[in-house]
Amino acid sequence: MKYLSFSLIAFLFWHCAKNENNNSQHEILTVTDSLKIPVGETISAEGNYYSFFKSDTLTGKEILYIPTLKNELLSYDINQGKQVRNLTFQKEGPDGIGDFFVINEINNDSIILIGKNHYSIYLMNSQAKKMATFSMKATGELSTREIFIMPTLSLLHADNKVIYQVHPAILLNEKSGKRYFDLNVKVFLSLDLKTGIFSMLPVKFPNFMANKNEYWDIFHFKTGSDLLGNNLIYTFSGSDSLYSYNLKTGLKKQVSAISKHVRKGNGVFQRKYTTVEGLLSVFAENTSYVQVLADPFRNRIYRFVAHHTDEWKKSGNLNDVLIYKPFSIQIFDGDLNFLDETEIFSKQSFDFIDAFVGKKGLYISNNHQANPNIDENYLSYSIFSLKK
């Protein structure tokens, strides 16, 4: 949907893919179905990065929430094939939230979202009225941190708590005189919706990122995260490891799983740069482990790996770099055992930033911006299933 300015981007990708046509197989994953959602002029058929998909394993209901260019939130029931609700959020006034981005459904009567204030989470009711505002500003160390809006950011919901990554503070290295991101800190924030109390989960950035004498660009320490049962599953773009943290027991797990497609000299590493284009070049040239999607129906985890490319749209927008990078998908079971990895998918075959998991399988948007055959009247997805 709305294309992000460079300051809002973050990174990510997520996809699974088809070959040259929707009937082909791609090793582990096979296209078995498709989904087409008719849209009006307020929804862009491409760049629809802040949609949210909710699949209720008890009722079987599956709803895709789609933001529009008019600050609306459309609810589309993919099983019934129809729109079931339309909420319009105010930008100003008592219920004003500005433009909104990342969302999650709490229940049929309330949703949480991030609006113009990147220090706050808003709880809204089914009439788009503000029920509560939870601000990090007055909360100790969190006053120096904020929510960094990006396509890979997830507002996860479990046991009446909201879990999400918060941006680390920028500090000054007095010896070198250079500024750096403080990565010797905890990563995920947990907000209790009943009490309004914030607390940090005992999960920190990888040790190799926490050296204040090294500079990690904002893209490579960003996380992709999802929930599988009681486990928070997460990945750092700058690390080939996959991690889990059990919200009930506190058990942590880490497995290393470097992509089989990493070329010599093109693994994840730092480079110096002096311009925005230089920074984006670093991201284009190197491998990043950008996103994870949990599959509760099959007890699987899909991790999307973005690979080296010399060809990317030099627009100053990170999304344009992401979408032009080749990608593959690693597959793990629920215990983080590595199972397999796909081949690299055909270039510009999918908009891999727009993907989600449902009962039928892994949904990936067909509406790649470089595809000359995009039908602007539809959001189009291919549905992938694991080969048996």
C-alpha cells in the first residue's frame, strides 16, 4: 500500500514462490491455489505492506485486514470471499491517531495499532474509538527508544500482552567521537493491556552486534518475528541464526542455519558508507535473513532470505531494494530443526514483502511492481503448500 519514505523503511522480505507459471513446482513448495481480492481506488494493488492476517484456529474464520489510502481499515473474509467491515480512523481530535501502520486484532471488538506517535500503542474499539493510549515516553530507559516502523515489524498478541521490537538508542562513543546504536540492550517489549505496564523480555541482540566500536546499520539489526504456540520466533537480518523464546517457561533456543545460496564474500557483514545510496548498496550486495512466518497448521517456520544483487532500483527507498533482491525460503519445524531450503525464486515474480500464512498454506502477493501485467483492480496472491 502506501510506499514508505526512506525514514520509515525497514526491511524485510518474505516469500515463497512459483516458477514461470502458477502451476509449476518449486522444489519444496508448490502453488496449489490462488486468491484474488477486488479493491477500489483507495487501495494500491502493489506495495500493500501493512495488511494483517488473522486466522482463528478454533472458529476457522480467516480475515485479511487491509489499510487504505484514506485511513480506513477494510476487513475481508477470505473464506466467504467478501468484505465484512470497514473502519475509518480519525487523524485528529480525541480519537485521532494520525496515519496508522502496524495492527493486530485483539478480539472482535478491539484492535491495537501504531499511529503517528512512534512511542505509543493505541487500543481502538470496533467503532474506531480510542479506548486507551499506552506510551513508552514515561517509562525509564524506554524514553530513549521508539518503535521503528517497517514492513517486518509485528505487533504480536498473546495472553493479553502485546510484544514488539523497540528501536535502540543512538549513543556517542567519546573516544572516537562517532555515534553508534546501543545494541547491548534487550530487544522485545511486552505491554500488558490490562495494567498498561511495559516490561522488556530477557532477549538481547547477538553478542557480536553489541560492540560499541563497530557500527551496524539500522537494517541489519532489525528483527522479523512471529508466534508459534508459546514460542516467540525471531531472526536478525544480520545473523544467520534463528532464535526462539518460550513466553511461559523462559526457555531460549538458537540454531545456526546459513543459507545454502550464500556466495563466497557475500555473507552478512558490515561495510562503511557515507551516503544513503551507499547504505542501500550494502543492503543490496549482502545476504539478509529478513523475516519469519510461523505456520501453526503444519507446525512449520518459514524464514525468508534475501540474497546479493547488482540490480536494484536506485530510488532512495529501501523497499525498492528489497523487492528487487533474489530470495529463497528456509523451512524449519516447530523445534527449530532445519528441514530444507528452496531454490532461489525467479526475479520479480512476487512482492515478497506482502505474505501471510493461512489454513490453505503460504500466501505470497503476485503484485510485483515490475510486473507489467498487474491488474490494479485486484490484490492477487499465490497459495503455496509444502510438498508431501
